[in-house]
Amino acid sequence: MMASLFFDGSRIAPEAFEDAVLRAASGLERLGVGEDDVVCLMLRNDPAYLEGIFGARRLGAYTCPVNWHFKADEANWILRDSGARVLLAQSDLLAQIEGGIPPEVAVVPADGPRWREWLAAQPRHAGPGKPARYSMPYTSGTTGRPKGVRRFARSPEEAARSAAVMAENVRKVYGLEPGVKALLPAPLYHSAPNTYAMQAVLLGANLYLESRFDAEAVLRRIQDHRLDRAYLVPTMFSRMLKLPDEVKRRYDLSSMKFVMTMGSPCAPEVKRAMIDWWGPVIHESYAASELGLVTFISAEEALARPGSAGRAVGDTRLKILDEEGRELPPRTPGLVYARQPHYTDFTYNNNDEARRRLERDGLWTLGDVGWLDEDGYLYLSDRAVDMVISGGVNIYPAEIEAALITMPGVADCAVFGIPSAEFGESLAAAVQLQPGATLDEAAIQAWLRGRIADYKVPRLVALHEQLPREDSGKLFKRKLRAPYWEKAGRAI
């Protein structure tokens, strides 16, 4: 690894980064971490995040990002379910999840000075590196509890066969190559930014990691350092586009050659506005923790086919199937099934049955609904599951509903996504109160904030006399969503 890491303007030279990785590996090994073990990381963007990841990789351990917004119960589930041996976390976040850390999990405070002191106390790891494992992100589903995506390790022979193809996919989709200057202001606990950062390091790129996103600061960083690559999400585009014109004109962005966005669909009008401003450098991919990189669409293609998520990457298999598994003709919506052959198979940690339910004839689906045109371009039209993507973050209503239904005074509830100009989607809750209860929107939101991460708290709470359910008990959630989306003129 010959990557230079820049964090909020300060440089960590390749030699210093490598030294930190070797010391992190040694320290983790002393805490009992070995092959196939799990190291959890609950950190804001910080060099310690990447040093911890690569230290664990050297030992053949999985790394598991934990969303730093989580409260005690949310973090406890991931730490227990993953079987984590070690948790790297910043001190204020440890206080935030107090009572949620299992006693068998070793904790390493990873604040700047304390992390550096801990590293300095460790010898450099001298043993041979083990075959690297993957990140094990937790993603949810209709059951409400997140599931860890645990990929099986490749044999050295399989890794060698896939290396060239994977490198080409990374170059095409992420735009990453040795020596480029890549900007990353998105949080590392998300799968896509996490992967972007790891690939930048592995390729020897110059990675400019930001502690947080600031619209004008991004423009300033691009100009001052002549950055040529970036990972940004649609919400960031929207916030930059809202800057006053005189601010936008102040910065020279001509060095930027390739911007990747993924995680949530980018509205065609937002993408066009960015291309009009930055030039044809805004590219998009449809991808998922389970599926890997599925499609890619360049700026030029997006202008010609607004709303498309692109064509299959490399030799990815992509099909649209009906409920019986029959392949559908062009422009006919159905379930999106895909398989990226150079990603190894996976299981959901401790829940292989849920993993098996995704598969049909060797392809996997996450429940997204879409169609292919005659040239193989994918258009996503709906999600068969209730997942909401807000600002690039996957949010699963069942998890929020499971908390909300336990609130005194709540008889029934439903959580779903509604249109948001800034975030793509935001959360709404429909709540049916018990007879005599006098709860209002503010009281419901305040109660939830004490139990789930703030970003999961619905921004809109509507009270209903009766929620629309079948006699069987099935909720007609689409009836609740429809009025909001009809006004927006879009489905996702």
C-alpha cells in the first residue's frame, strides 16, 4: 500500500499509514483477534477507521461498521450477532451506547490522541499477512433486525483469477487508479464509501477523507488541491446546487474528472443540473452489499436515458423475472435479479435461511422492481420491500414500527417513505392511538429519539382513526404512501 491519506487537510504519509496498520494488527492480535474473527468499528470519519480496517484485514478478520448514530440497543444487537471480539470506538460514542456492549467484547477507545498512544504501545506486526476477509456490513429487512452480510473467503487461486476483472470494475465504476486524488466526504459506516476508501488505499490513490460534508468546503478542497475523483451522494449534490450562484462561481472545479454516486437513485433533474455545472463527470451505479456492483451509467448515457441506472457491469448477470421466475420481455416491470460472478457467495450471519430466500436459479434479488429496455439499460420503478433510502441511508420501517408499537398509547402504526426534495425520501409514520390516548407528533418523535438513532425518527407523524388493514391483518401500506407520491410524480 503506497496510499497517502489526507484528513481535513493534514497528510499521513504512506510510511506512517503502513506503520499504524502494522501496529493496529499487532494490538488486535494481542486482544485475541485471528482469522474469521470480527472487529467492529463505531467511529466518525477518521484515519483510525482505515488503520483499524487494514489492521484487521492483515489478520484475516472481518470488519463490521457500526453506524455511529446508533443507541445502546441497536449497537448491542450488532455486537452480539456478529460475535465481535473487539470494538474500536470514540469515547463519546461509547457513552452513547452505555449498557449495550457485551462483556466479552474488548473495547479500544479510538479518539485521536488515545488511539495514537495505543498504537505506539504495540510492536509492528511481523508475521505474514493472512488472506484478507471482507467488510461485514449489517443490512436490514422486513423482520426489522439487521443482518450481517458475511462473504466467504476466496482461495488464493480464486482471488488471482478475479483480480484483473475486479480491478477493471473498480476503475470503470469508481474511477479509481493509482495516483489519483480522490475526495470522500461520505461516512465510512456506509458500505459504498467504505468500499471506495478501501479500494483507494489498495490502489495507491491519494485519499482526501473529510470528517463531515460541507457543501462549500467540498468546492474549496477540489480547487485548492486540484482533486480529480470524488464519491458523493445525491443529497450532497442537492445541497451544493442550493449554494448561492456567486459562491458556486467562486471555485475552479475544472480538475474534477470522475464523480461516482450510488446508494440511492439520483433524480434526473439533479443529475442534469450537476452535469451542467461540473461537466459530464457525474456517473452512477446500482449496487448493494449483497449483490456488489450491478450496473453502471456514465454522464453521457444518463443524459440520453434519464432515469436509467445503467447496464450490467462486466459479465454481471442481470434479469427481470416475474413471481414464477419467468424472464420478462423488455419494458415489462418485474423483480430485479442479478449476480456478479467475481464476488464470492455470502450468507447472512446466523440467518442463512434469509439468504436462501433471495436466490432463484443462481441469481439474487433484494426485492427491487424494475425493467430493462431493448438495449439492456435498467430502470428501477419500485421496491417490493418497504425499505426507504433517505440521503443514501437504507432505513427499514419494520425496525421503527417494532419500537413505536411498544409506546404507551399507540394501538397500531405504519412507517413508510414519502418524497423529499433534499433527501430523495424521508420517513412518515401513520399512528392509530388507543382509546383515550392524547399523544401528538412531538411526543411520539421525542419518545422514539430515546430508543433509536435520530435519523430513523419519522419527520412526519399523522394520526389516524383506523389504519387500513385486511381482515387477515395485512396492512395496505401502499394506500398510505400513494397520496404523497402521486403529488411528486414519481414512485421511488
